[in-house]
Amino acid sequence: MSFGSFMSLGSFPSRKALSRPWLAVLATTVLAGAVLRFLFPGDVPFGGDEAFALVLGGDWLQHPRIVLHGMASSAGLPNPPLSVYFFAAIYALSGGDPQTASMVVMEWNVVGLILAAVWLHGRRTKLGPFWAWWVLAFLCVHPWSILLSRKIWAQDLLMPFVVIACWGLEGIWAEKWRWGRVAAGVAAALIVSQIHMSGVFWIVALAVALAIYWPRAERRRIPAFLLLTGGILLVLYLPWFIHLIREGSGYHPAPGRTSAAGYLWNALCGIASLLGVWSGNEFSLNFFFSPGEETYRFRPPGIARAGMTVYWSLYQAIALVVIMARMIRRGKAAGTTADTANPFLLSLVLFLFLVVLPGGTVYPHYGAVLIVPAAVLLAQGLALVESWHRNERVRVMELMVRSVALMGLFVSLWVSLAFLLHIHATGGTLGDYGATLRVKQEKIAEMRRQGKRPSASAPLEYYYLLDRLQGVRTRLEDHPGPFVEPEKQPPVRGGALKVPEAAAP
């Protein structure tokens, strides 16, 4: 396939002529995404959350039961229980080995890429083959999509269910209504909200968007849709509701700025952080570094990386403005249509406001839930830009926009590789990423050779790794979970790369 024919993927002569090279391109793209996710499998983060997730999973396998709640959050509110069953499956498939467990999560996210490829294959008639491929490629090289596919964390389990939710909910606007497809979308969206609390904000935003943009021709189906949604919600959420009624929420919002200016500043920073995650902006990765740490360099030799990033960010902003203007201009859908840009975009905007509304710190990983629909909306916006003043003979605008889109893929790929190579070379960061699993395993092995043990204030992951070396299962009752009873589990002091204090046994 020549570069010219690749750049004009939207005009292949027939479906039969398209299928074989098109499917080969999709398969190759997914394979590239899988390689990026499995690169340096020992250099994944492994902290208290990840260790406790495995402890929860192993404990459930030892004592199978109906779980009422998941891991507690930093705000004291317990997460819904469904994530515990996923952690148990990860533990069963990996035998509790942290690196193998991380690779199970990587495999799960490759399944998400395959599902995305299938979904985008079906959407190629609406997006156009080039832009359908571009969305898949963008997800494959997206820095945050890669980093949130590599560790034992609730957010790392979201992608396959988000893809199924988007595909299923699109059935509401499809020409042929299929209850099975819609039910799968509803169930997947509710499962997303069970895995991580960010999904709760998304389904609330989705509910509002669906109510506003529900096709008028399908209003007769609203009662059945609400009954279906309520039934699935009750089944999934009943254990969690029972726990909240019995024990209370335990919610204690983090103290923040009390002034109006401080509240507004927190909200703007939160919105900028989430937009940076969705766009794959390299500067959003500074979250993983401490303020005084010397960060890694993205600049490729001989290429003005900063200029490329600025241009790519500019085109992203233009695409967002264009598609929002289109949403406002078109208003409410008048009938059944396969175009779901309006409800997905509105749910994304509402998600932003719902997340920043409490006024506390908004962590970038909250945006993981919407990376997939954000990528689709970005492609739709760029496709609208390229349609301006298109000339059938000389498609200048089309070539320019697609060239910029390909540049965006290159920037994202470079940022992802630069980060992974930096972590592999340095063994982690002093910030949120912390020391890698490989480094912590080496430290624990050395301490064991010296006959030492982690101090009583050492993080949970060091005890978990030591238990693995000794062939002992880390028991749930021996260790309070992260954010639980802080007086019994002192916080880690100093940089994450420091070896915990050791004392003779």
C-alpha cells in the first residue's frame, strides 16, 4: 500500500478491495500497541495499592464470598465491590506473582485494543477508514493509555468495558434497534462505575446526555430501557448499598482552598489535567515526577519536539472547538441517527464539571475512563476540519490535516517510548510513579541476604515481596489497606526510591 493510497483511505473502490489490506493494517496496529504495553514488564509500578489489590484477590480465593465493598479510597469512601473479583481473577491467573499479575493486566488491555479495533472496523463508514484507523493507532501509542495498562490497579481494568459501553450505547441511535447490544452497553457502563469511582461520574453524565439526545422516534422504548438499566444497577450495586447502609459512607472530603479564587483555581487545574490526559499531552506526565526531580527529555535528535507538541495541541483545540460548535448548531437529535457524537461529547463535558465540582484535588488518572471516547471525538473533530474547502482534484486541506494527525501519532509514540526507556534506565522516579517493581524486588532480595527485614513503617509492598521470597501468603488481616487506619500504617517518608529502614529480625 503506497503512502498516497494510505492517506486517502476514505476512497477505496469497494468493500471487498478494502477488507484484506484494511484488516492487515488493524492487526498490525494492535500488535504495535501490544508491544508497547509489554515493553520492560519488570519496570511497572508496584506500590501499596497494587500489593493490597493482590492481597484482596488472594484473600477472596481463600474465602470465596459475596463482597460488599472494595478497597477504601483516599477520601474514606469505600469503592464498589466488583473490583475485588477482578483482583481475585488476576491473582488466580498469576499465582500472586507481581510481574505476572501485571502482565495479566497488560493482556487484558490488549483485549481492549482488539475490541476497539472491532468497534472501529464497524464505524469506518461513518468516520472514514483513515480516521477509524487513526483512533486505534492513537489509543495504541497514547502515553496514558499505555501507562494505565501496565499495573495492578482498578483504572487499568477499565478500557475493554468502556469500549463495549460505547459500542452498546451507540445502538440507541442505530437504524436497527437490538436490545442485546443496548443491554451489553448498559451493563458495561455500570461495570465501569463499579471498578472505579470515576465511572460513577461518567454514568451520571451519560444519563443526562442520553436524556437530552434520546432519538424522538425511539421514545416508546424509554420505559423498557429504564427498567433494564434499573435491574442491572440493582444487581451490581445492591451489596455496596447494603454496606453503606450498615457502616455509613465514611466520606471525608480532603481539605482544600476555601476562597472562591482557590476553588476556581483548583477547578481549572483539574480540567487542564484531565484534558492533558485525554489528549496524550506530554506535560501531563509531569504528575509522575516530584517537583525537584530532573525529568526526562522528550526531544528527538534534530527535531523540534516542543514545536511539534505545540502544533499538535493547537490542532486538538481546534478539533474540540469545531465539534462543540457542531453539537450546539445541530442541537437535539430529531430522529434516529447513527451519529453519537453529541451525547458522547456532552457526557465528556459534564464529566469534567462533575469531577471538579467538589473542589478538591483532581488526579490525572480520573480521566482514564474517557480516553477511548475522547479519542473518537478528537478524530471526528479533525475529520470536520479537513472537510472545509475540500477540492476533489487537490485535497490540500485533507492532506494537511491528515499529515498533522500522523505527526500527533509520532509525538505520542515518542513520548511513550521516552518515558518507558527513562523508567527502565533509572528504575523509577521520586514522584508518583515511584521505584519500579524490579528495583523493589532487588532491594528486598538484598535485605534478605543480609538477614534484615523492612521496618514496621515500611510500605505494604515490601512485606508482600518479602513474603513471596519466603513462600508465604500475605494475609489480609495482617495489613490494613491503603488509606485505612493511618495511625496503624504510617505514611512513607522521603522519596519513593529510598530503601526502607531495615532492622535485624
